[in-house]
Amino acid sequence: MVPHDIIIGLIIALPIAFLVGRYSTRITFFHAQTEQKLTVSEFLKSRE
């Protein structure tokens, strides 16, 4: 790869990676809001 191609790839890939990270964080946060809240002991029991 030519350095020019690498720079263009980074300019395109970095914002896309940032947006995907933000989007997945919102999905995870929404999931946590809708799930049933468990105490620590209930969570540990459910993992067994």
C-alpha cells in the first residue's frame, strides 16, 4: 500500500469506527434500561 492510500483509508475508517462505537453504546444503554434490575446476589445466581 502506498502511504497515500493508508491516509485516505484512515480518513474514511476512523469516523465510521467512531460512529459504530457510539451507536453500539446507545444500544447497550437502552438494553440496560429495559432489562430487569437485579441485585448482585441475584446476578451471580443467574450466571451459575
